Amino acid sequence: MTQIRTRIAPSPTGDPHVGTAYIALFNRCFAHSNGGKFILRVEDTDRVRSSKNSESNIIESLNWLGLTWDEGPDVGGEYGPYRQSERTKIYSEHVDTLLQNEKAFRCFCTSERLDQLRKLQLQEKTQVGYDGHCLNLSDEEIESRLKQGEDYVIRMKVPESGDCEFDDLLRGNVSISWSQVDMQVLIKSDGMPTYHFANVVDDHLMNITHVIRGEEWINSVPKHLLLYEYLGWEPPIFCHMPLLRNPDKSKLSKRKNPTSIGYYEDMGYLPEALVNYLGMMGWTMPSGEEKFSIQEMTNNFDIHRVSLGGPVFDLEKLNWLNGKYIREEMSDSEFIKKYTQWAFDSENIKNVIPLVRERVDKFSDVVDLTSFFLSADVHLKEDSFSKIKLDRDRILRVLKFSLWRLEALESWDKESIHKEFQMLSGQMDLKFREFLSPLFVAVTGKYVSISVIESVTVLGIDIFRARTRDAIKVLGGISKKMEKTLLSEYQNLF
């Protein structure tokens, strides 16, 4: 009997997302409930955005949740390497096979031509996608362009008519017209594979039997099945999980809900409560029990119990569940130990103490100065901003523009944050102290406190985002129409 093998394949391009943990949990439970193996593979082919720091954060966050794996870049395994950046030779060999068998072709189209093509297609309201411009180049022309050193990508060929039909483990038969499928780029101009190509090659070579992923990948299945066919391989079984949703049913996003696993760790949630909550997202225990461990979920796991209705990620329900774990699973001594580990984490203390030591006359002063580091929020009210000399619209701009600016930061450190705030205040024609005053209130709940720049550095982007968003809400919020106006103003500043 074939061993069940599943995988999670995150890209190390940002903060570890709860959606990654959600998919990892279901892959792990499915594999282990069937005596199989669960694999972690790092999809780091994006040379610009991928980082070792992001990879480390993903590994640490998943381990914190208890979502350990049987094979991966940190534990090894017989199907390694488990980083795609270390497998480029493998991809080259397989794309050469596709070129030789005329299942793929070199495309020399420039980004300018492709941009113009897209604009024209949008204007004419026709299917957006590659038009096959380089599909039938002669061998002589291809050779000539290669000799001239022209950049190119490698694209896959796609049938011109008919439908692609496949079975989904949860959804049954799915049919997608080939006319809706683009001639996907397989190898980028820098020689690195795209997600679609590396994904198929790695899943095959790592003997992945079941691909369990989010439903946003359903439309990619025809491309993947075609590659399996072109390479003469048996495809895995596909299973597309429902997406996590905000309470308003929109796709879970950091714009409306904290999505970073690190945020929940920083805010003092228990890992077993968070992973339990993710297990409740579209799935139920046979007994209906809402509180269960990973092992209990694995022991009772049946993929067909997954509901396709978009599960709502509700912070109030998570808070309730986390409270149950605190009250029902901890003795007083365990509570003291875990709370102390969280509140007085050596790294946090090391960062915070230098900020307050010069302001302290006695140890009891520390509580008032640092309470905002340990609070879920700073309990803002509309009149919290009443002493600030800027009007409401200006305050909203400072908060929103600062959030947009810091969300784009690649390096999260005091110098980078100071530079961004200083540049933004200059572009907004505000004195630096004026500019910082709304941020002081939003982040610390006070007009005067520890340096807001140093505070933001320690708190991190997730808590800064949450508090800035809360401050905007307290001030009456920003409508969609106003957000478009603000975005236009913001883009014109730079």
C-alpha cells in the first residue's frame, strides 16, 4: 500500500501567516491519521523577496504551534534538499525535457509589450493572458536571439479548446475551460522556476500523494495536471480547503484581522488554543467537542468532515477558547510559569529596560511606563486625541500613511523606522514632533511616553498595525471612497 505523503510549502517572503498554519494542520492530521508523513518544503525561488529571516520565523512559528514535520530543511529526509533554491539543477533538467518534446517554448516578449497587451485586453474586455506571440518562432530565429543575449522566459503550451476535468477530494468533479488557462511561465528570465513548475516537479520527486491546499489554487490545477501529463507522471490527489474568512466573509487579511502567527504569540495566546481554534475552521470532532489537542484531532480525523462554507476567523471565539485553556488546563503554578515566560521574556526585557531606566526613580514606576507593552490594546477613546493640535483628517493621514510606509519596510529596526517617519513628516509638511504626536497616542495611549520610534521597534509591525487600525476606528474610520483618495495622496508624496 502506498504511503500517504502530504506537504506544506510556504514562501519565506513575510511574516508566518495563520493561513499557513491552518493548511499545515490539516495536511499533518491527514497524513498522520493514515500512518503517513508530513513534509515541510520551503518555496524560496523569489530571489528578491525571500529571506533566511522569514524562513526561520516560519519554522519557529510552526514549531511553537506544535505543527512539527517528518521531513524538511531543518530535519532532513531522503527526498531533499527541501529548499527550492537548492534544487535549480533538477528544474533545469526537467524543463529541457519539455522543450525537447515541444511542450514548452522560449518567450522573448519584453515586459513593456506584455504590459501593453494586458492594458489592451482589459480595454477590450477580452480574456487577459499571453497571446502566443513567440509560440511559433523558428529554430533559426530562436538561435539568433539567444546569440544576441536576449532575455527570455520559458512558457508551457496549453490546449486551444476543450475543458480540463478533474476530481477534487472535497468538491467532486471540477471542469475548467482551457480557454481560461494562460500559457504559464515555467522558468523566469533569471533562470529560477515559478511556483507552478517547481511545485509539480517537487511534489512528484518527493512522492507527495495528496496536495491539500487553499481553494485559491483550484484554477491552477489544469496547468499542474498538464505538466504531469507532459512529463509522463501520475498526478497526486487534489484537495482544496475553504479559505479562512473575516467576520464580514471577505478573505482573511491583515487589513482587517491580525494574520501573523507572531502576533498571537506576542499577545499571550497559548499555542495549543490557537491550533485548536484553527482545527475548528470548517471541521468538527465527531463528538462535537470544541476543545481538543492536535493528537485528538489526528485520532479522529476524517477529511470528509471538512465543510466547504468559508470558516470565519473570529477573535472573540479564539479569546473564549484561549480562556478555557487557561482556566481548565493550568494550575496556579503553571499559570505563574507561563505568564512569567511571556511577560518577562528575556529578549523583550532586554529591549524594553534600556527605554525606561533613565526615567525610573523606583521600581514601581516601571509598571506605568511599560504597561502598553503588555496590554492587548491601549483603550483609546475619541477624546484621547483631543490635545493634539492637528485636526482629525490630518491625524488620520498621519496614522494611515505611517502604516502603509512601515508595512513596506524590509528591515524592521530603529534607524529604518526613524528614517521613514522623518521622510514622511517632511513630505506631509509637518514638524517631526507634530507628526509623531498621533502615533504616541495610538501606540502608547499617552501624549508623552517612551520614544514612540523605539516603542514601535520593540512592539513590531503586527501590534503597530493593530493599534493604528484601532486608533483610526476610534476616530470614526475611513470609508472606501476616502481610502482611495488617501492612497492617491500618499502615492503622490513619493
